[in-house]
Amino acid sequence: MSGILEITGALLALAYLVLATMRRWWAWVPYTLSSLLYFPVFWESGLIFNALLQLFFVGMGVRGLMSWRDERSEEHTSELQSH
């Protein structure tokens, strides 16, 4: 089970890198999911602090998603106001 989680987490992390490079706001989704999948992998391996770090990354992913969404909303609002 852990092997599947690791492979899926790695693929999601790679998807994040590609999407972030393309400056897509939804890149934060695979980032967050990857961290969620890595949490049990590290926990079961006895790497408790690395597991806890993944929870921090999940929080940062949620924050990044919200921040980027808000930024996009502000851009859209300013476009509407300029017309």
C-alpha cells in the first residue's frame, strides 16, 4: 500500500511542478494531495517529524489555493471595472 501512495504522491508532485511552471492556479490541488498521500508513508516509516511537515505542506497548499483564487478574483473585478 505504501508503494502505491509513494508513486501516486510523486506523480502528483510532478504534476504540481508542471502546472506551477505554467502558472496555473489549480496547481495547488496536486500539491496538497501529494502531501496528504505522503503523510501516512512517513508516519508508517517512523519519520514522525517528516509526516508532521506534510501536514504543514497541506496547510500551505490550501492557503496557496485560496490566495491565488483571491488574486484571480481581484484581477477579474478590476477588468470589469475598467470597462
